[in-house]
Amino acid sequence: MGIIEGNAVLFTQGGPTAVINASWVGVARGLMNTPEITGIYGSIHGIDGILNENFVDLRAQNPETLEAITRTPATALLSTRHKPSDEDNKSMLNVFKKYNIRYVFSAGGNDTSEALDIINDAAKVENYEIRMFHLAKTVDNDLMENDHTPGYASAARYVANAFRGVDMDNRCFGGIYLGVCMGRHAGFLTAASALGRTGPDSGPHLVYVPERSFNIDQFCNDVEKIYTKLGRCVIAVSEGVEDDSGVPILQCLSSGKLEADSHGNVQLSGTGALADALIDRLKMYMKEKGVVEKLRARGDTLGYIQRSFPDQSPVDREETLGLGLFAAEQALSGNKDGSVAIQRVSDDPYKITYKLVPLKSVAGKTRHLPDNHINEAGNNVTDAFIKWGKPLIGELIQFGLLDQSKAVPKIS
Amino acid sequence: MGIIEGNAVLFTQGGPTAVINASWVGVARGLMNTPEITGIYGSIHGIDGILNENFVDLRAQNPETLEAITRTPATALLSTRHKPSDEDNKSMLNVFKKYNIRYVFSAGGNDTSEALDIINDAAKVENYEIRMFHLAKTVDNDLMENDHTPGYASAARYVANAFRGVDMDNRCFGGIYLGVCMGRHAGFLTAASALGRTGPDSGPHLVYVPERSFNIDQFCNDVEKIYTKLGRCVIAVSEGVEDDSGVPILQCLSSGKLEADSHGNVQLSGTGALADALIDRLKMYMKEKGVVEKLRARGDTLGYIQRSFPDQSPVDREETLGLGLFAAEQALSGNKDGSVAIQRVSDDPYKITYKLVPLKSVAGKTRHLPDNHINEAGNNVTDAFIKWGKPLIGELIQFGLLDQSKAVPKIS
């Protein structure tokens, strides 16, 4: 039951991250020196590459190029959002048999884990030994069994840096800054906006996540309170916020021209509509309430740059390479399958471990921000979240603020 | 005509940059050890701090805090968009006299240079010796007499990094990515999107700047050509693009709900409208032309993060600290006034020099991308631009791409 001779295939599926390459390069390095692994194949464009038998020889790649690839955002194996049908799963198993593929490693979301599980079950029925590994991957951080997922920390680092920068910018003039972050059902990435706060009056002052229903009036009221106190307010909002009956806020506020993807999900990324609509609403509210006639208010949508900005969290990078190596070791150690999860051993010192969990345990489920990471009012994160998130994103540049108490005496 | 005893005031005006603090801290350091400079004052919120006599003692600040401030984006002196009236200019001169302020240093755009020039002329009439210095500052890079302005290179570094990241992301699935960059009249920052290209098929494949009129049909046609060839297209567009009769494209495409700032300029930043409208138009075009029924197309607006992201170009940082020091030296060397410009001595090795130019020479004028930086079709930058821009942004991470020619032979 040790090593079975055959080929390995590595592929990536779904939305990429800034470290997804590190996960499959980690696997490739872990298999490289095992002669029983006759070929290490990279499937191009995820499962489409398997279905089309479009494989690249990863052993033939220049090691320096592979090293550079680990530092390159998005996936050099390219990707697809093709959700495999029953027919596709059958076809893939046939390709695996045809190419004597005995090891499968896929970096993907919970959809991918589900597909691997289905193929695995079918292979068992046919008595074809195959070792299926799912490598966690998502900036949304919404996979079950994981303390955090590879890719999250780098995206979180970007979001934290973006917000600490715009918070400084917002101080200059006052007014409102609202940034919409990725996160359809899980608020981890939006919450990361708070990880770069520098002082007690630092933004974001309000953080709205999809785990809590979003009430537009309450939102306006929250902003008014901060604005009245500080003359400014920085706000982070998840793209996926919904009202208490589950209707996306974008839908509540917009004309309803919304696009669905091939999984039937409404398009929330790649449009500035939610930020613009919330800003319009805030301006109207502040005017009607007589707070300020013409509110200086700006909304940005952080968009795709969140997952592809070339500034990996060093923690994310090391953990992801390690996760790939761990998957390779597991695959070589026996007839195993599973999803490699990152679990936290301790907060201080920060320490993690890898654990192989059943494919089924992450398939088709969504992990949410724990309750104790969200404040009671549902408009901010808690210290517990900050404590959890800080070790993930690496060092940030230390900011300085002027000591305004050292004032020059006025001449009367 | 050497040093005149009195106080110095430093202030920042208009939109901040990632290095604007380095410019005034550079000045403060340059004045710190000169006993004739009795006080070094920071005016809070630009000219508003002068009008309200709201000054902070910069000599009393902790040097470590000042060092941290040089690395902090936006301005720790805070800012204003208040454009001084004739009355304000008179009031400011009175404040300068009241506080025995003999040295004025302002980091601002060309509006600021104009105001300093007016006050300077008025001071001369009254025989009040005052030395007025304008420190170039703008991410737009649109100041006359400057090879480039402090702040541009850091914003350019961010834009280059953002585009090289999203270009990798765009490869994964194909389709269209469009990013709208800051730049109302000058295309320097949008052009910087091309500075991180990694290979011959790297995006951005199309770059539209305000220096050339923007034709919507031609744009769709340009995109179609690239998309048909590569299955993807990454596009950078300046927020300020206009049609051939000078109407902003956002206005051509949108319902016309546009907001003007206190200078009468239409609001182009802080809204995702242009990106969304261009993406909608592209989808419609590609469908009508039968190229693709449902185009995968995403638009992001890079927004305020462009000028505040905490990742300074090391070149920008050093040059900006140096520019502040140079201004201080000039001020201490005689009864001078002027704007400190960065001029390029040579491309290879990259070398610059500081030059004191008349305030009037930068006041109220806009510098544009030179003709030889834009290609003939008006839809891309040239090698001349890349050669000019590369030395400014510092080292970027080296990316790697898989060698797909090393394919696994298909089994028939």
C-alpha cells in the first residue's frame, strides 16, 4: 500500500489567488525525486485540460522558472469555472486510466473537492487505485475544517494595506470613504480591512459582512454617528451583504440589471455598482437629515486586484508551499485521499499544522466568520478577529502621525 | 541676502500622494539645525491652517515619528482643496507678517504654485521679505518643467503592479479586464499600467490616455482584434478620456448624473461608472458582432488606492526627501523663490537633478504625455515611454510563466 507506480496530474480550478502557484509547485517538488512517479503533469485550464488531455510536463520545466512561478500571482496552470457534470466526471476517470494517472492534486474551492470525491467514489467501484488530493485555495477563506486557506492571507494583506492607506488619505480632507471587498457569503476578507489599523481613531470605522443582515437605514445611521464625531468615516462592505430577507443589497438599491455566472451566482465582482449605490444613498441621507449639504463621499470597489496583487504574505507563501509538500508526502505514504487543511495549533507563538481531512468534509459547504469575530451591533469586527488575523498577513510598514498637541501658541 | 531670521511654515495642499510627507519632512530636516530659523511650523489642513493660525511645532516632534511619517502615505499635515481667493491671499500675507514667517514651503499642484506666486508678488509690493517655495507633488505627473513629480513614481508602481497581477489573473480564464486609472488631463499614470509587462503577450494590450480623443467604436474594434487573437484583452483607460469634441466619455455613456468639485471639475474618481459603462458597451458590441454571445468582461476602477497604497517606490522616496532638502538649502542660500523641479540628466545610468524654476513657470499649466510616448493608433504607449518610466518605479517581483511547449504527448 506504499507507492504505486504511475503518473500524477496537478491542476487548478476556480478563481486564482496570489499563492496558488506555490501550492502545486510544492506538490511537484514533493514528487520530483520519487522514480515511481513516472510523470508529473500539469493540466492546463483545470478540468478542461484533463477532458482535452492537454498536459504540460512539469519535470521538464526549468527549476528557476518554477521558483519564479511560486512568486507569481494567479495560476500558471490556468483555470476554469467549468463545473463538472456527471458525464465529465466519468470522462475524467477514463482519462486518468488511459494515462495511468494514479495521483491527482487539485487546488480549488469546495466545488472542486466535491468533484474529486465523486470521481474517487467511481474509481473505487471500478477498483482503479487513485489518490485524490484537494489543496485548499480561496481568498474568501470559506472552507470548512480550515483555520484559514492558502490565498486568504495574501488577499487579506492587500485589503489591510489598501484600507490603512486610504484611511490616511481620508484624514486629509475628512468625509466618507467606502470600499467594497470580495466575499459573497463569508466576511473574512472584508474583516481583514481592520488588520492594518494604526490607532484608536483609525479606519475602517465600520465593517459590514455577509454573516449579518444589512439594514440600509441602520447603515446610514451608523455612518452619521461616526461622521458627526470624527468628521470622517471609512467603511468596509462585503460585496455579498444582504437584507434580512436574503436579498442582495445591490439588488435592493439598483435597477436590477444583474448578471449570473455559470453556477447561477449573481455577479458581484467586476462592477462598481454597489459602492456607487451606497455612496449615493449616504449623500441623500446626510442631506435630508441636515448633517451636511454636500457630503464628500467616495466609493471604491477593490475588485480583482484583491486576489492578484503581487505582494504575497510571507506567511501565506511558506504555508502554501508547505501544504503542497505535505500533500505529496501523504500521497506517497499510502492509498490515501483527502483535502489538506491548515489548522492552528496556537496563537502565541503562532503555529499551524497540516491535516488530511475527508474530501466530503469540505465539499459543498461554506465556512463563516465565527460569531465572536463580529461585534454585537453587527457593524464591526472584534479584538478576537484581530488577534486571529494579525499573524497571517506578515509585517506591515509602521505609520507615523503628527503630535498635534505640540501646537504653536496663537498670537492674539 | 543670506539667512533672514524668522519662522518657516510648511504645508500641503490638494490630493495627497504616497511620498508627500517625505517632501516636507525633507524640508524640516534641512532647516532643523539653522538657529536663525526660529520656528518650523506645520500648517494643518493646508492654507486653512494658515488662515486659522493653526500651526504645529515640527521641531517638537519626535524624530522617530518624523521618520515613520516619511514612510506613511497621504499627508500628516492634512490637506484641503480650498482654492485661495484674492481675499485669502491677502489674509495669508497678514498671517505671515504677524508670525514673522519668512519661509514658506508648500507641496501642492499647479493651483498652489499660482497662489504662492500671487502672495509673493503682494509681499514684494509691501517690501516684506519672504521666500516662497513650491514642492512639486502630484500622482498625475502633469507639472511643467518636471521630468516627473514626487508621488508619481509610487502611484505608477502601484498601477504597474496592479496591472501585472490582473494580467496574470486574466490569463487564467480569458475574457476582458478593464481598469480605469486616475488622470484627468494627463495620461502618465494610466500609461504606467504598461511598466510591469512581463512578456510579448502581456497586458495591458490597450492603453487609452486623455491626450488622444477616445472613439467608442474604435475602442470596441481595438478590443475585438486583440480578443480574437489572444482570447483575452487587458485594457487601461484614463478616467479623463474624452471624445473628439471634448465631451468626457463617461458623460457620453452615462445618464449624466455627474458631480463637480469646488474647482468646477466633474467628479471622475470615486465612482465605478466609467468602467461599468465601457464594459456594458463592450459586451453589447461583442454580442451584436457575433464574436461571443456572453463576453466574460470585468471592469475595475483603481480609485483612491492608487495614490495612498503603502508601497513607496524607493526611487520616489529618496528623490522626494532630497527635493525637500534641496528646497531648504535654496531657502537658506539667499532671497529666492521658486518651484523645485526634478529634471533628468541621463537615462542610462538613470540620474536626476533638482532645479529651482520660477513659480510662474508651473502655475496654472498642465504637462502632457509627450507625443513619442503614445503610439500612432492612440491606443498604446511606446517603448520610449517604457524606457522613460522603468527607472522610476523600482524593482518589481520577477514573474514566471510555464513553458507550454513542454507538452505531454497525447495517447491516441
